[in-house]
Amino acid sequence: MIIKASYSNSPVWRDVHVHSILPEELRPLEEIAHNLWWVWNEEAKDIFELLDYEEYEKCGKNPVALLQNLRTEKTEEIMNNPDLMARIGRVYQTYKEYISVPFDTERPSIAYFSMEYGLAHALKIYSGGLGILAGDYLKEASDSRVDMTAVGLLYRHGYFTQTLSVDGQQIANYEPQNFGSLPISQVLDENQKPIILEVPFHDRIIYSYVWKVSVGRIALYLMDTDLEHNSEFDRSITFQLYGGDWENRMKQEYLLGIGGVLLLKRLGIKKDVYHLNEGHAALISAQRLHDYVQEESLPFNVALEIVRASTLYTVHTPVPAGHDYFEESLIRKYMEPLVGRIGIPWYQFMDMGRDNPGSNEKFSMSVFALNTAQESNGVSKLHGKVSQEMFQPVWKGYFPQELHVGYVTNGVHLPTWTTSSVKRIYEKHLGEEFYRNQSDPKIWKRIYDISDEEIWGLRMHLKEKLIDYIKSEFVDGWLKNQAAPSRIITMLDEIRPGSLIIGFSRRFATYKRAHLLFSDLDRLSRILNNPERPVTIIFAGKAHPADGGGQALIKHIVEISRRPEFLGKIIFLENYDMRLAKRLVSGVDIWLNTPTRLQEASGTSGEKAIMNGVLNLSVLDGWWYEGYVEGAGWALTEKQTYENQAFQDELDASTLYAMLESEIIPLYYAHNSNGYSPQWVKYVKKSIAEIAPHYTTKRMMDDYFDRFYLKLAERSRRLAENNYAKAKEIVAWKEDTAAKWDRIEVLKLEFQPVQELDINNGNKRVYGEVIIDKKDIVADLGLECVVVDYDSNANKVTFIEKYEFDLVKTEGSRLFFQTREALNYPGTHQYALRVYPKNRDLPHRMDFAYVKWIS
Ligand SMILES: *Cc1c(COP(=O)(O)O)cnc(C)c1O
């Protein structure tokens, strides 16, 4: 027997989470920690900091983790501190009062679906703007007492965190989240066992846990497939946000859509309106169609009528390439069985996702969303127009301007995105009540009564906070990956609150043109290094791991920032997330945005900046196109001068330099004898007073009700009454019209649009007479003259105007039309006559876009 010196097999390490059990008196804290209400309530946040500041910092300002990690001595210390205990009591009281206010039952209820939600730094289920918007919207729903339930996915690894290698290469890190220490709770069944949702995929069931995030009064339910019941392969469906291949994306969208509807059913939740935040959620309509067909035994067309009447689709992507398109084979694999149960042939379903039915185009989630949603909108005024152009191919008989696609401009949740010191000033001068009336411009006029010194003092304070934050969060990292400490000291020395600080932070997609400022490095160096008027630019942002161009841009900026002349003048901060965003949008002087025109759907970071007294310098695109007010920030024109983008970039860059040199920097440094620039303060005040009230989520929420939710809820209720009588009637009418549409015959067409405008006569003679035989079509028909400019070389048709003919007589199936109207626009145009079916019960023409052109 040989006796070895040492002999052991390997242990299998198992997780054990040791949590502190809080004493009864501190239980309210646990309740508050598990409701994201604390995110926008300063007193609550203060309490968590006071409990154990170090630990709170260490666990990334996650109150749930903080409470789990509280040591016994700390707990005793807290309980022996009567002041702190009293504060806890007061916060709990405020929280309880807030939570106990019921929903506003006067307004329709909403189910909201989104792939991502940016709610709190600690809950990493967002990547950028789309998610932050959804998160802000839920918070607003809570504040506005909207009866909303939201659905999404819980990602094990969330979105990546960003670090940079020594040479500026982006490194994407995926850290697993410990769900046990997040501000979420697992949804249990009647027997206190975790609910396991069964989602039938094409050949198997995929199981999912369900988690609840309390966002004030609102519940957000998240699905998570990382459980043993699933194969390894399926467990990873919810590992990463926007990670994996197209097939995984397909599975995620299937889970969100199909699973999301099943989840609401399982929980017994029914809502009036279904709101799809981006096309990712489009498949909820497929499951809802299935349910109406299978559970209510409705014919497909009737089911479609009802689903459409209660669905709103919001598009966020201005370029077709940004939308999800799935290969037919892929979508077929997952969707064919469900489509079979819906009871329509496969090609019909496929065509619901195509611009050109009958073609072999890929399946577009956006087109499917459009075809299953009565209403649709872009996210700013300009983006609404862009979306009309983009979606026009779906409705071939109509022109972009005629489409029903509308807009609601994105806003931001004010209590989340303003810092505590800004909020204190608003509460002091605008009144405690201003949160409730935050979209009322009158209240904001009181900003003008605040002294210049107070505003300037606030700005300085926020800049110092940013600089402190940079020192505490980033310096260690710089020491690690940039070696020379002397360089870091130079850098830190250069970042001073007195300097003009410009912030540029956003996703590094090439269309955002972060490189614009670098087109003339000598000129830039002169601007930044003027000893009397120093300027610092801070960059931050992630590039999608698959976006080589975006990553190259980051590397380029980092390289430039390392040059001696730019040390401490150009700074790149790693890992742009909600926390850093809040510091930046409040702590710089200028928020810079230079998107390629028409590619910024809305953008919201500039709105956050405004609310913290930061001025915008931006291309007139997205929200700034409608938000800009002269003397309250700066704008680069929305007009594209050059077709060639490289020329345009050059022009924009030199405009930018010139504005900085001759206008912005001098304004900032025009200090008076009290050491501040009164002109600058004037800009700040005007920017808050005139712009802020229009870009809150409160205004946005109200717009959604006024423009979409109310009419959807009203019409879908009407369609469903008496066992769907109205829906069935409309379907019968549509089916009749569709079947017989080609029978329409023109019996007489005498139409001579006037050549000369006879202004004196009012143009009231008859210019045209048209007789149409509609045969046995039940529908009423309308006839209109459409005037366009037709460029036959470019095969481009531009809509100018249209006017309706009067139906003057009906004889059997023959309709007699006349018009007495003349064209309004002098010049050479083209025209054609358009016949369309008329029905008062339709929400708009695009709901049933049958058209017959006659000539
Ligand atoms: C607000 C915000 C965004 C969206 O802002 P854009 O103006 O669209 O860039 C993106 N990321 C984070 C972390 C944000 O806070």
C-alpha cells in the first residue's frame, strides 16, 4: 500500500445564499426595496444610503442586495437610532399612501409589451433608449394611475457591460444576475409554488418562471426560461438581451408574444388595449387571434377585426434595415402549427408579414404588426412622417401623407431623471404640486423668477458632482489600463468645474456620427486648449457587439483622447448605463447630438438634459426638430445640403466648430463681476421653461390616451358588444366588397379639371360627371380626384391634394358623381380618379384599403 502525501477528489460547489433576516421593525424596508418606487423617491434613496453607505455602494445601489447583506451590528445600530427609525417610518407611510391610491377607472386599461425595460440600474434588462423609454413609461403609468400591466423577459446576463482594452477595443462582459438579490419577486401559484408557465412551441413545451417587478402601482411580469424543466438549449433563450443568432431572436419574440398572452391569461388579466412597443412584440397578435378563433369559435376574419381594434403598434426604428425580418423557413418552423390552429393557410399568414403579398419576401415583424393593429405611431413628429414613407408599400392605393400612421413624441420620467438638487429647486419655486401638473407650461414659467445666482450655483454643483463621480468610479480603471499615473494626474487636473463641459453619450451606431467633431483635429485642439476658455468633451456609449463600425469609432475616439494635446480634454467613460447617464445629463453644460438626418427616431437623453438645466446642441432631428426654441439651445438645420453624406459630414462639422467658436463658448465665458454668465443662465431658464413641460412622460401618456387608447378602447368595445355583432357586420361587409371589387364598371367619365383658376366665380360650375356601376356590391362607394406631381423619369409620384366628388343621384346600382371643385395649386400636375369603399364604422381608410383607379 502506497500512502500518498495527499488524496482528495474534487468538491462540487453548490450555491448557498446567506441572507440576513431582518427584524420585524425593519421589514418595511424590504417592502420598499422590492418596489421600484424608490428609484424616483429621494427620501427612500436617502434611507438606503444612510443604512450602510459603503455596502450600498458595493452592491451597486441595489437596496434588495443591501438588506440581504446587512450585518447584525449594523442592524442593531439602525434600530438604536431613533431619528433614522423615524425617517424609515415616514418613508414607509409615504409609500403606503402612494401604493394605496387606486387606478383611474375612467380611462381604459392597457397591456404593454416590450423586449426591454430600463427601470433601475440594478435590474439589467435594458440596452438603451427603447428600454429606458419603456421603463419611464411604466413609472408614469404608476404616477398617472393608469391601469397598466406590462410583460417582458428576464435575462440572466442582461445586456453586456463594457470595458475597454488598453488600445481602446471594446470588451463585452456578460455577468450573470443573481435573481435572488434583485428587486423582483417570483410569482407563486395557489400552493405557494413557483408558477411554471407552459408555452407550446412547435415541437415541445418550453417552460418559464414568472417574475414580478413592482413599479409603483404597476406590475411588470417577466418570463425566464432558465429552469431545469427545459433542455440546456432552451434554458439559454432568455440569457441575453439581443444576443444569440436569428433563431434565438425568433424564440425570444415567440416567448414574448405567445408566452406573454398566455401569461396574462394564466394570471387572469384582461386589458382593453394591447400596446406593442416595437415590432419585437408583434406575435402577441398571433396568439390573440388563436384565442378568439379557438376559445370563442369566431371566424378568422372576425377575430382579426377584434384584435386589430384593440391593438396599437409603436415603431421606433426609422430605417427598414433596423427592422426584424425572418427567413420563411425559420418563421415557418416555429409558427406553422399555431397558424394551423388559427385556421388560415400558411401563405396567408406569411403574406401578413410582407410588403408585397404573394412575393417571396422575408417575414417582417413590423408589417405583421401593422396588419394586426388598427393604429400605429412613430415616436416624434418627424419620425411619424418618416414612418409613413417607410410603411407606404403596405397600402399601395394611398400616399404616405394619407396614412393613418401618427406619432407621439417620446418623453422622460421627470422624477427619475432629475437629480435631487434639481428637484428641490423645482419643489421650492414651482410648488410641490408641480409633479402632478408637470406638463402645464404655465407652472414652468416660474423658473424665470429664480435668481441667476441660484441657477448658476445649481449648475456648478452638478458639474462638481459629475467630476467627483468620475474620480470615484473611473480613476482606478484608468490606472489599470493606461499605466502612467502622471498622465492620469494631468487628466484629472484638466477636468475642472469651471470649464465648459460638453457631453456626447449614446449608443455608438455609425449614424450617430460621433466622429464629426474629429474631422479637423487642429481646429478642435485650438478650441479645447484655449487657456482662457477651456473646453472638455466627455464621451460614453456602447457599440453592439456585432457592430464593427461602432466599435471602430470607439477605438478611434479613445486613441485621439490619448494624444498629449487632448489629455483630459477628450474623455471616454466606459460602460454607459442608467447611472452614468443620469450623472452626465445633469453634470455637463452642453448635450451634443449629431445624428445623420432622419435617422434619430426621437432620442430622449437631450430631454433629460433640459430638465437638469443642460443646454442642447443638436441636429434638428428626432424630438429636437419640434423641441428647439431659439435662445434656448442650438440647432443644426434639418436640411440636408448634400446628397453625398461625406460632404454633408464635412459641412456639419465646420458648422459645429463655428458655432462653438463664435457663439457657444463666448456665451459661456461671458462672466459678469459676480463670476457667472448671465446670458448663459438666460438660455438655461428659457430652455427649462419653454421646452421641459412638453417632453415629460406625463405629456406622452396623455397623448397616447388622446390619440390612440381612447378610440381603440371605445371602438373595440363597440365591436365586441352583443356577441361581436358589429365586428361580424363589418366583416360581412368587407367580405362582400372584397369578393366583388373587380366588378365595378365605369359607365361615364367626363372630367376636365379646370385649367385656369376663376377666382371671381368661386369655381362653382360642374367640371366633371362620372357614372359608376357598382353591380351587386353592398358597400357605398366614394370617388375622389387625386392630384400629384409625377416624375416619369424617376418614376416618383408626389401627392399634392385630393378632393371628393359629390354623389348626386343613385339609380339601382348606378352611382352618379359630380364635382364643382377646382384644383388649388397652380402649375402642371397629374391627376387620376380613385374609387374606394365607404363605411362609417371603419376607423380610417387603411383599415380596408381597397382602391380602384379609373381614368
Ligand atoms: C436616456 C438613455 C438612452 C436614450 O437616449 P438617446 O438620446 O436615444 O441616446 C440610452 N441609454 C441610456 C443609458 C439612457 O439613459
